[in-house]
Amino acid sequence: MSWTPTREAFDQYMLPNYSPQKVIPVRGEGSRLWDQEGREYIDFAGGIAVNGLGHCHPALMAALKAQSEKVWHLSNVYTNEPALKLARTLVEKTFADKVFLCSSGLEANEAALKLARRYAHDTAGEQKHRIVSFRQSFHGRSFFTVSVGGQPRYSQGFGPVPGGIVHGTYNDLDSARELINDETCAVIVEPMQGEGGVTPGTPEFLEGLRKLCDDHKALLIFDEVQCGVGRSGHLYAYMHYGITPDILTSAKALGGGFPMGAMMTTDEVARVFVVGTHGSTYGGNPLGSAVALAAVDTISSPEVLLGVEARSQRFREHLQKLNEKYDCFSDIRGMGLLLGAEFKPSFGERGREVLAAATEEGLMLLVAGPNVLRFAPSLVIEMEVIDEGMARLDRALAKVVSND
């Protein structure tokens, strides 16, 4: 007997750590999705900045199909061609000399933090172990990365947090200066905070962190899991700022929807990760590497990167018009196609209410906290689809306002 999964089945069979929407998408193409009943949705969420080329992009499908007929998986006892091609491409297109491939942003950040501590240990001794992060940051859900992240609610209730981790105020260089000293092994920062409210770093802040790290012989880690791979209009956001980190982490859009992460660094830092110091079962998986290579090649093309800013401007124009109509946003911010619209205090913490109303109107959105709408659509979303999706957001906001 056939069985059709329902939203109720989630509550029956899955752990309650998520609370998904009632609809279950079953098919996607470009920036549109369809649910079990055949109802269409416009996707402004992109799987939380993952689907950088939308759904079922021909280049990614071709890469996956071709590789699926060759080799699916090899342990790291062997290397494989797609992984080597992806690593070479990332090196050629970035500051990095060496790449560690993994399956997620969490793994990439875990590797980066371990590498930073190992490098400091091997070059300066055990006392140089301090990690400086920032409040409202998000770096993953392992106990180490969630402790480094600056949102205590994610680490509370799991026991004592790892030591040697301190948090400053994002975009406040004086706050960072008070924390960074000669015991600091690394400073980890998102060039643009995603989960923390879609807040770009100021050039002065990021430049100041680079100088502080140089002065105290600490490594600068840029977490570009969410803001990298084209989101900023550059392949990576560090290129936008002209500030080069020592370590960079990447995931989400790197695989275009296939689980893939990478940690990139220089020859000097990479040398301390000798055989056996770190690993990942699925790191460099041939299927994922083949799809990621296609994603990077496509997204790094001038056509795609140059188109990001024009699409970003279209989103901003619509959001400004909605603000003029409803007087609901106190700030519209972000970079490229990772944008946030923060509700005014008078509007209340109604992000999830708007998200639910948008779903009813056939629009998929994100929130970043209780009062920020977050937009992370496909980097190649068509202008007319942006217009149509914003018309649906207009109707959703009208519904919410009418409930007052």
C-alpha cells in the first residue's frame, strides 16, 4: 500500500527540533516550487542561501548525472578526480593554497577552529589558544562551533562550554581590541552576519580585525558559509572588502543544494594538519565535488556575478515601496542577494507571522531572528519573478496589518 507523507507525519516520526511549515514541496524548477497539491510557490529563501542557482539547474543536473554513472563514494584512503578538480578551481579563484573538503558549514568551521588552535600550538605553545568571536554570530551546531557562535540560547542546556572562547560586539573595533591579545590564536568573523540579522561588517571593522590579528600573530578566519559563493556579487565577500583572511570557510551555495563544505587556507597554516590530525567521511565525496565544481564554475562567471547587484537593487526598490505603503521597516540592509528588512519596534516581532502569511500567498521567505525578514534567492532569479514574488509579499503584509 502506498503512503503519502504529511506534515503530521513529521511530528510522529521526526525529532521535534524543527517546526516546518504545513506545505511539503515536492518539485522545483528555477525559482519556483510546487507542493503535494500542485500549488506553486516563488522561492525567495533558497534553502537558506543554499540554492544559488535555483532548483534543478541544468549544469548541476548534468554534473550529478554524469558522476552518478561513475563513482559515488570513496573513502579518504583514496582521492578522486572531482575532488581534485574542485580543490584546484577553488585555489585558482581565491587567495588559498590548500583546501579541505567536507559536507557542511559546521564541518568547515570545526576544521578551521581546530586548524587555528593546532597552528598556534605548534608555532607558539599551548598558552596561545584564545578564540575571539562576536555576539549574534552563528558558526554551526556542533558543541564547539555553537559555543564559538555568539548566541547563548543555542549552547545553553548542554553542559559546560569549551574554554578559551570570548565574544565581542560586531562592528565595534574597540570591543575587539579589548579581547585580542598575544594569547589569541584566532578571530572568527562573518563578513556579513546572516542568522544574526543580515548585518554587513563595516570596512573599518574588518580592516581593523586584520591589523589586530597581524599585530598579535593571530589567524583571521572569515566564515563565508552563508555570504560566500556569489551572494555579495563577488565569488567571496572578502573580495568585496579587499581584506584577505588566513582561513576561509564555505558551504551552502558551494554545492548548489548538494551537501558540500570547504575550508581554505595558505600553505603556511595548512602544514600543521599532518596525516591523522583531522578528517571527514564524506569530505571530497565524488558526487558532491562534481556538483560543486559545476556550481562554482557557473556562479563565478561574469554574467552571474554582474547580475547579482542588479537583482539586489530590484529587491531593494520593492522593499522601499512596501515600506512607504506600510511604514513597517526600520532598516533595509545586506549585500548582493543576502538582504534583510528589519521591522520597526511599533510593528512588533512579527517575522514568523509574515512568513506564514507569505506562504499562504505562495511565497517562501526566511527570518533572521523575530523581527528581520531575510531574502536569499537564486542568484539568477528572473526580474519578473522578483516582481511577482514582491506582489505576493505585499498581499501577505496587508493580511498581517489587517489583523491589528
